[in-house]
Amino acid sequence: MALFDTTAFRITEQGLSVLWQKQQVIAQNIANADTPEYNCKYLEFSGVLREKLRANGSIKQELNLSQHIVVDTATRDQFDENNVDTDTQQAELANTQMQYDALINSMNGNFTRMRSALITK
């Protein structure tokens, strides 16, 4: 539907998807904090958004937030060669949840404004 086919909506939608996946990776890390030889994973994503904004001044092409999981094999924090720091992971999970909530609130605000505009006509 063209009403929801806006740049802001697509950015919010893809941002929510990336943050959801990031929460899943963090939860997996926390769940495996006591698993011997488990390597902590991180979800890295790069936004093509920044590059497109610099090139065009606006986004007219398809937005794509690419992501991939990176496994930390460089550190070994514990005797059993597990490198999950639960305090860091819990802080990262809380931060990711706040970002997710902010995007949800933004999207809800957009829906409320659209509903108000439709009702007042």
C-alpha cells in the first residue's frame, strides 16, 4: 500500500528487524555464558542509508541494511575458554531494547498521526 511505502516507514521497519535479530544473538550469548569454549557472537550491520544520503541528498533507491554475525575468537576471558561477559551482554541487551522501543514508539506515533488525519477529513 502506498500509504506505508515511505522512506521513514521502510527505515523503521528494517531497523526493527535488525534490532530484533541483535536481541536474539545477545540472548543466545547470555544463554551460553557457561558453555565451555563458546565464542561470543555479535550482530554487525551497516546501513547503505548513510552512503545513499551522501550520494544523493535523499533516498530514492531501495534501502538495505545488511547484517552479518561476527564470532569473537580473539578473546578468552574464562578458564574454560568461554568469552561471554554477561554484564556486558545484559547492558547491550538493555540498550538494544531501548532502541527497539524508541522505533516502536516512533512507528506508533506515525500511525496515530495518519489516523488523526483520516478521521478529521
